Amino acid sequence: MKILGIDPGLAIVGFGLIEVEKPNAPKLLEFGTIVTPKQTPIGDRLKTIYEDMHTLIEQFQPQVVGMEKLFFYRMGNLVNVAQARGVIVLVLNQQNIEPIEFSPPQIKQALTGHGNADKNDVQEAVKRELSLDSIPRPDDAADAIAAALTCWLIA
């Protein structure tokens, strides 16, 4: 089973794809980001996310998608992130995929055993669970991989 994790954002959308074949441990297939420059008009940024998400879904063909919920964002950033998240949900809906959403504390709990873990603890857990030599970068991609691993661990 292929599980795509998404860390939604307007400037950067993180994504991470894992594959799980029981009884084996998950394997990291791909990860990266969709980046939209700050000086670009909002409509163009959302269009980039829309088009790139379609490409990712068509290319990867995930059976499950895990996504981080909006959670305690700065108010000035909340509307833009919510708009980007809406575009992502639309693309998934067009592909008949219902994302499984997790709050950051749920992801932290699933990967580290405690919901108030810091970012480094979560990234180290991603590295450990996937037997990687280093933590995936950038952070947005690592966060997306954490969402995918959370699907595998608790969904």
C-alpha cells in the first residue's frame, strides 16, 4: 500500500510517499516540496499547488493520504494556509481520496509516544522508523513523511 503524507502550506507544501508491504517495515519512496514564491499573486500560487498536487496524485497513485490539520497557526497566516489546504482537499476529492487528518499532537504521539514532543524528536522518529541515514530535508517534507507514518501506525 502506498501512503502519501502532506504538510499543507501556501509557501511550501511538504509531501512524502511511503510504501507498506506487510509484514515488512515501511519504505520511503519519495519526498519533497511544492514551493510558491511569496511575491507571486495568491491565485497563481494556489494554481501551482492545484496543478502540482494533481501531478503527484497521478504519478504516485496513493491508496491512502494522511494530512496535518490546521493547528494553532498565527492568525495572519491562517487564511492563506487554509486556502492552500482547501485546494489540496479539492484535488484529493477529484481523485476520490478522502484524507485522514491528524493534529500535530496526534502525529507526535504516534511517532514518539508523547504529544508534546519537539520537532527534532519527531524527525528522529521518522529517520528511525524508515531506517534512514539522515533526517529528510526540508522540515516540511519530514513533517509530511511523519503524517504518512502516522497513517501506517494508527489508521
